[in-house]
Amino acid sequence: MSNAVPSHVPPELIRDFSVFSSPGMEPNLGGCPFKALMKLRDEPRIFYVPEPGRGRPGNWVVTSAADMRTVLQDPEVFSSKGIAGFSQLLGERWDLLPLEVDPPKHAKYRALLEPEMTVKKMNALVPAIEGFADALIAELKGRSGCEFVKSIAQRFPVMVFLKLLGLPDNQLELFADWAWGLLHGPSMAEQVAAAQAIKEHLVYAIRQETAQPVNNTLLSRIVHGEIDGAPLNDEEKLGYAFLVFLAGLDTVASSLSFYFRHLAEDQDFQARLRANPELIPTVIDELLRMYSVVTTSRLVTRDTELAGVALKAGDWVSLTLSLGNRDQQEHAAPDEVRLDRGNKPHFTFGAGKHRCMGSHLARVEMAIFMRKFLEAIPTFRLAPGTQPLVHGAGVFGVKELQLAWD
């Protein structure tokens, strides 16, 4: 391991572990990263990884729900500044807004978008989202199977993203390819190229909106928005637009892929949903808990203690949210899909002041798509002789999912 271990890290808490892929190499997550991660239940509540992958600095890994809640709800000690680092890929220093800004500024940046992310606003998108689902599923008419990830899961949320920002729908394939390259490209060069392409396209869209305003789009809200009575600068506009791009694409695509893998492998559960479609919203929330795809981080701002371990200012803390969602202290039988959990909270959309504003939209998107697919497509299964290919990263995902039906 090349990264030096800080002197305050106890040797007995050092582990060799990563959820991140290095270029050309996958982490040891097996066929299902969520099952593989459950090995960490036998590890300390917090441990240190000197070299987590992709050139990242050493970090502490938190495994319990209680400790995750502490980190996520205390932005004064555990900062979100620089946690994504996409501007750094380009040698720049703008923030994803409002994600990479801490209180008290965070509230002002968040307030700009909140009026556009209300339940009422998201519900108004339902007819359009249903139309997108219908269009994709219509492409499967007369077929006996599909590769679900690239043909369906990656394209569906891009359609919603383009609608939300008011961008032309002929940019669908471009954005889908860029999202994949940025987050899962096999080399750093490919990730940088994707980040540059996304930035250039969003900057162009921002300039177009500035010159010829279009009402009732999220991009219009961003371009013409103000903070404390002052217009946003170019970096702030880009930071907002880039976050909206990231937040709604890969997470939804990856989640849908894991959900449909689950349905393909559990025929009885699939049959139950087909017979009782009213259960779909409840199922979506339980699958959100079961298959939380995000790993996030926080920067320690001052010396503190977590789970009885001393952390120093400048340390990084890594939170693989699925570990909190499958904590046995929080959820009975956490590795099972159960529909009787009620509204017990989980970490899939985060916690505290940075909780995801798009949570309602994500639930609506996925529930609509699942209902439409089950209505139109016969009982499906994994295509004979195939196994889903998964990958690790800041967002767990499925590279390939071959489905078949009669």
C-alpha cells in the first residue's frame, strides 16, 4: 500500500478494503456487492483503509447505522466540501451545489432548488414519465428478451433529466454515454474526457438559456436564480447543473438494474407484484433500502472521536450507505425484502441537512417504470447461461443484465 498511514491510526484498525474499481480492475465484490459487504459485520464499527482505490486518500470506513447517522447529521465536524471532486478532475475548483457546501451557506443554495422539487411539481411530471416508460418498453414489442442496463435503465432517467432541465430529447444517447464514462470509465483519461464533455454541454445550455429564456424548467431556475439578492456566477450555475445531471442519472439507472435483477431471480415475488400492483410503491421503498447504491464521504474538520476511535482534522470518512441500511440493529432480517417495515427510515437518500431533494422524483420514476414494465412484459427471468455483471464505485451498478421472457 503506497499511502502512508497517519500516526494516530491504531495498527489493529487497518484493513485492505475498497468498494472502488481501479482502472482495469474490479474490487472483490463478487456477483452481488451488497452480499459481499456483509462480511464487514464482523469487522470493527470503524476501520482505516490506506489505499481505497482510484487515487483516493486513505479513509476511515464506517459500518454501523448509528455512526453513519452521527456523521451525516453533524456537518460542522464532518464536512461535505469536495466530497465528489468532479471539478478537480478538470483541474478546477467549483462546487457541486448545494452538495459540496456546508451550513450556513448550504441552506441558501438549497433554497434555490427546493421550490422546483416539491411533491406537487414532481407529480406534474407523471404523464411525461409514463410516456418515456411507454416509449422504451414499446421497443421491446415482439422480442423475447433484452439487455436491460444499456437499452433501458440508462436511457430512462436521462429522458427525465432532459425534460426537467428543458433540454432537447435528441441528446439522450450523448448524456447516457457521458454519464457512464464519467462514473464507470475504465481509465482516468476516459473519465476526464466525459467530465469535460458534460461541462461543455452544460455551459452551452446555460448560455442558451441566458440568451433565450425558457420558462418552467429547472435550468431556467438555475440560470436566473439569485442568492441573497445577487445573481449566480458562472461557476455556481455550472455547479447546480452538474449536480442535477449526476444526481438523477446513474443512481436511478443502477437502482433499477438491481431491482429488476431481484425480480428476475425471485419469480414468486415477481408474480406477487403482478397480482398486486398496488404494492409497487411499498416495494420500491424496501428495494431502496435493500439496494442502496451510493458510497459517500465526509471530511473531518476538527479532532473528534467516533465509535471510540480518535479522528484528526483532515481525515476522510467513507460511508457505504447500504451497510447502514442492512444494520441488524436497525432492521430485523435486513437481508430480506419485507413489506411490513412501515415507514422506518433508511439512508438511501442520505440524512440530515444534505438529504436528497430528488427523493420523491426518484420514487415516482421507479414506481412508474416498474408498473409499466410488469403490465407490458410477460414473466421474465435471467437469460439462460448468463450472469449479471456488477461493478463497484461511488455508485454500485450493473454492467450487463440479460433478461428473457416467453
